[in-house]
Amino acid sequence: MKTGDAQEAQAFEHSVPATFTPGEPLLTCDKLVIGYNDKAMLPPIDMVIRRGQFVAVVGRNGSGKSTWFKTLLGMIPPVSGGINRVNPEMRSAYVPQTSAIDSLLPIRARELASWGRLRGWSFLWPFSRKVDRDAVEKALDTAGAKAIAPRPYRELSEGQKQRTLLARLIATEADLVLLDEPTAAMDAVAERETMQRLCALARKRGLGVVVVVHDLEVAAEHADILFFVDRETSAFVVGDAKTVFCHPAFRRQYGDEYCHKAPEGPHRGNDAR
Ligand SMILES: Nc1ncnc2c1ncn2[C@@H]1O[C@H](COP(=O)(O)OP(=O)(O)OP(=O)(O)O)[C@@H](O)[C@H]1O
């Protein structure tokens, strides 16, 4: 184990559930139809998100990825069908596209990360509990955001803001995390590190991690399973990289190159499916 991995494993120690069963369903979509104003955007979606699974959501701009996320989170109502949280107490957390956060907020990165600990009325005394302060420090460390923690959020680069949002998400200790293009503003090294961190969240803590990503090679390299969303052909394809990249709807959008290059089956031994 590399030093970084060891530190990361240590950082998670406090919050690792005593036992978790990889592959246990967290959330299902049952004939879920998404859209705005009762107008269907895609055909009915049937899928499962499982504990320990790293899911990449891919698709062209405007295909409905964010709309699906927002529907899962209850921010917009489904047109029809259902979303079933297997455990109704399950916590979920969401990192929107960076542009959705008000960059003028006069707060420091550490304070923004601490929002991940807010529960009920706790916003009145956000730093009062040591357990919360410790969890925020560990989350900042895990997200690679410790060095920028004292800095005003609005002065950070876009990639540093994304790290801060990742820290906030880790601090929530949610079971299901949804991230909308979390690496869009990052350089290649930071993107790879972030994807590795998200994989570790899935594997070591048994989270369900769902990430919208536009870099298809990054998606194929890290994800256990991919969801491809396409409005033009009304497709919602679920499978490993080979299955998705070789699907006719995908090839129509992205050509044949990815199908030829895609690895067969899961990229790593994974019993989470
Ligand atoms: N509030 C809204 N009311 C009506 N239509 C909307 C609303 N928000 C988004 N849309 C439309 O829904 C469609 C899907 O948008 P969505 O943001 O889900 O796409 P996306 O796949 O996340 O795109 P991107 O990759 O560019 O982020 C787009 O045509 C968009 O214009």
C-alpha cells in the first residue's frame, strides 16, 4: 500500500460501517420517467445503484444526466414511475456542477466543507462538536484540500473549488453520493487522483458513488459500471465499458473508436455488481 493510500484508509477508519455487504442495493429506479413539466425526456429507466459500486454516467450535452440526478435527489418530481430507497434512512449527498455554487459567498474553504456536517438546526452552531470538526479535517485531507482550507472559497481556482466540494461531500458520511462533472476544471493529474479517491470511497466505505463524466477513457478506466444517456435515440444503456461503448446508440454519437479500445468486462475484480 502506498503512503497516500495508507493515510486515506486511516482517514476513513472513523466512519467505516462495522459491516457492509458489497452489492447490496441502495436505490432502484422502477420504470422511472424523467423530464420537466410532465414531458418525458427519456424512456422509462430501470436500474439499481449498489453499495461499493462506482458508476460513471456518460452522454452528450443536454442528454438529461443532470435532470436524472435531480430527480433521484427529489429536486424535481418524476414524470412517472418510482425511486425506491431500500433503506429510507439512507443519506445521500450531491455535488452540483461548480457553476451552480455562488462563488461570491464570503466564506473559507474549511467552512464550506463543514456544511457537509449540517443536520437539522446544527447550522446555528456548526463548529461546536469535536466529532464534526474532526470529520471535516479528515474530509479535507482525503479530498486533497487541506492546504487550501484556510483560503477564501471565492479566491480558489475552479479545480480547487471542486476539491473543496468533494471534501464537503465526504464530510456528510452519506451512503450514496452523486457528483455532476466533479473533475471538469481539474488538470489531468488532479482528475486521476480524484477518481482514485472516489473509487476508494466506494470500495473502503461501501458507498454507492455515481459520477457524471465527459472523459470516456477516464470513465472506462475507473467505473465498475457505466450508464449512457442519449435523448436522440431515446437510449439509457447500462453495462461495462465494452457493452456501453459498442452499443449502436453510443457508436452513433461517439463513433467506433471507443468500442475497439474498450476493455472486456470489469476493469478490476469487483463483486459489487
Ligand atoms: N428547469 C428546466 N426546465 C425545462 N427544461 C430544462 C430545465 N433544465 C434543463 N432543461 C433541459 O433539459 C435538457 C437536459 O438537460 P440536463 O441539464 O439534464 O443535461 P445534461 O446531460 O446534464 O447536460 P450537460 O452535459 O451539458 O451538463 C436540456 O435540453 C435542458 O435545456
